[in-house]
Amino acid sequence: MADPNGPGVDLAVRGAEPRGPGSTLQKWKITVTPGSLGKLVIGGASVVAMLIFVSCSITTVDKGHRGIKVRFGKVLGEGLPEGLYFVNP
């Protein structure tokens, strides 16, 4: 039987079974077509790239140490106390 929504792959995902009064069974239907699959891959790659970029922008100064801000080889301002800092990657 032909799919009324056109070609693609239908994925049905079921959540946990109801466990008591007021619980509901969760259902989702996701239709993946060749065009939407490309967008999904590009979106996923973008999210991974952003996570890598953000993780490269975080640094720490260990306990008992002082940090020094340096930009293009020149020392900037005062030393940094221990803690978590965001830097230019």
C-alpha cells in the first residue's frame, strides 16, 4: 500500500508504558525523506561543531595557581584567581 505522505521512511517511537492513573502513553511519528535527511545531517554536524568550539573556549586556573591574560603575546591587566574562564579560542 502506498504511503499517502509520499516516499520516505516512517519511524514510530513509543515512550514508557503508563504506570498509573493520569499517565499517558507517548507516541511520536517522524517521517524522514531524502531532503530532510540532508538537513538533519547538516544540523547535527553544526551542533557538534558548536560544541567543539565552546569546549575550546573554556579554561581553568588550578587551585594554588594564578592565571595571566595574554593577547598576541602581551600581558593584559592583573593576574586571574583560580576558577573557570572563557577565552578566545
